[in-house]
Amino acid sequence: MDQALTGYSAMLGILRVALFWLALGVAVIAVLDWAVRTRKVNPFGPAGRFCRRFVDPLMAPVERHVVRRGGLPSSAPLWTLVVVIVGGILLIALLNLLGRVFADVAFGISSPARFGMLLLTWAFSLLRIALIVRVISTWIQVSPFSIWIRWSYLLTEWMLAPLRRVIPTFGPVDITPIVAFLLLGIIQSLLL
């Protein structure tokens, strides 16, 4: 079991490095495409031809989405970079969470007395996932009544509602999910 955890950790390290280089490559291409689109670089030179031939077909879906949301087409490369970076961070966070759950399963299976601790750890992990899904659903404006999102509201509203009465919002920003996430970590460390 330790070998599997070590292999998973090594795979996660390789994935982190690969995502870093992917983000760096996307950053270079996004800055180049942005420079061509805003005419900072000659659009008829070699860089402009490269962007029109290879990069623009890749940016077309992002550009359509940005324009539909009221943005400028020239900001599509920068939004692509943001999506790659945020997506990579979320992927690493999800894989870290799954790795912890896998380690907890190994810990709980090793002896029957630890099974209760395993269930408690899973409950805390499920609450954390529900908080993350709930926050992301508000960013991309998915209805809380959607079948894919509703479960996260049902699992987290009982702890966020009392926090909202105590913690004020900062304009449109609600920090109660962050506070709830930190409180879950503190409670879990005290119980386990």
C-alpha cells in the first residue's frame, strides 16, 4: 500500500511539472497572440502568420465565449491563460484530495478500530468537495437548483447560513465558504 501511495505522489509531482510547463507555453502563446491582435506586433509578419494559422483556430471557441459575454475578442488569449492556470490549480487540488482519501482508506483498512476515523474523514472530505463545487458554481453562474449542483447546497447550507449572519459580505464577495473551509480543517484536526 505504501508503494501505491508513493507512486501516486510521484505521479502527482510529474503532473505538477507538466501543468507548469503547459501554463508557461500557453502564457507565451497567449502573449504573442494578444500582441498580434492588438497590433503591438506586425500582424503580417512571421509571428502574425503563425498566430493566424495555428493559434487563432484554437482561440476561436474562447473568443466566441468572451464576445458573447460582452468582452473584447483581443482578450481571448488572456482568458485562455486564466482558464489553463485555474483549471490546473483545481485539478491539482482535486488530485490531492483524492490522494488523501486513498491514504485514509489505506489507514482505515489496516485495522477495524480505525474504521470510524475513516468514515469521519470521508465526511469532512465530502463537505470540502461540496464547498468547492458550490463556490465554482457561483463563478460560472450555474443555478443552485441544477441537478449537478443542488447536492452541494444541501450539504453546505446548514453551516454557511449561521456564518452569513455573523460575517458580513464585502460587496458582492461572500467569504463564508472560506471561513467554513478553515473551520472544517480545525474541527477535523481536533477530532482526529
